[in-house]
Amino acid sequence: MKQFLLALSLILSTLMVSISCQSSPEAAQETTYVCPMFCEDDKTYTEPGTCPVCKMKLVDAETIETPELADPNAVSDLSIFNLTSTWTTQNNQEITLDELAGKPFVLTMIYTTCQAACPRLVADMRNIEQKVNNPNVRYVLVSIDPENDTPERLKTFAEENQLSDNKWILLHGTLDDVRELSNVVAVKYMRISPLDFSHSNIITVFNAQGELHYQQEGLGVDNTSLVRETMALLN
């Protein structure tokens, strides 16, 4: 009987040690390692070593914070969308520039009574639109003569120049807002008579986040590079 009790005691002791080992979270938990630069996103390793991508030493996953993903809708400091001005389209709709977000756009500045450079600029814009031939690119004409180029006048101008497709946006703004935008795109202009301006002839390509991507200066110049850069933003 004594031997039986001794044997039973040994069995119970062994069983309790086994249960204790199995239920211990410290014993069951394995250390995992990650790249501190998260080169492979959330991939982990069971052994210490170096990242196969950046060659940095792997670290204990418990000691490092997962980086927050960048906000895809965030506006960078270089974006034209930081301008808070309000504009009126040829359809008499008020918009802010950040409403152009989401698609690349090509922009130039004109005035509707111009008889020299502006008709050529508009023709160049139409030529670019035809070569790009993609509904996901918009074309923006901003008047440098807001006193005369009312939204109604811009509407008529759009119809006269076959710019009625919704890819075309003609903008009327205040004198201060027009001047602010012209400084951003490096367009210089000066009134030389009640109906005429001297101005730069620049076409600017913006990406979908409103950042200046490419510029071309001149009238009737080879626009191969501008078309290529615009199409590159669609990939």
C-alpha cells in the first residue's frame, strides 16, 4: 500500500508539472523578428538575422511600433490645392482648386478678348487633349481678365471654341486670386490697354495631387514631351 501511494504521488507530481508547462504563456510564446524599415510590410521571422532587402538587423517585433500608413488624400506642401481661393466655372458653379483632385490636369491662363497669343494657346491645349485622348485628364483655362471674363462670357467662349466637353473647366476668380495663381505657375501678365494684356504663354501639367509636374513655354511648339509627361501620370 505504501509503495502504491508513493507511485501515485510521483504520477500526480509529473502530471502537474506537465500541465503547468503547457499552460504557461511565457513558455508557449516565441520571439518574432521584423525589419525596422518594414521593407516587406508585416513579414516576420522566427530567427534573428538581417533583412534580405535593406540588410538592417532584424528587431524584436514586440519592441517596435508599426508605422502608420500615409493618408492617400493628404495634400503636400507643394500642392496647388493649398490655395484656399474660390472660383466660378463657365457653368456658374463655385469650386475650390482641391475639387480638381483625383485626376491630372493641364492648365493655362488666357483672356477671351485676346486676338494674338490666346487663340494659339487654346489651339495648343486642344491639340494636347486630342493626343492624350483620355477622359481622366482635365483641361483648365483661367482668365487673367476677371473684370470682363464673367462666367457667362467664359461659357460663350467655351462654346465658340468647342470646349463644351466636361473635361474642360474655365475659371473666373478675383483679381487677387488670379494674381496668386499666376505666381504659382510663373505666368507674368500686365494690362496694356482696356482690353489687352501682355502675358507669358505657359502650359502647366499638374498631377492628381495638385503638384506641378511639367511646364512648357511658347506657342505652337512641339508638345511631344508635354503629352508624354501627361500620359505618364495615368500609369
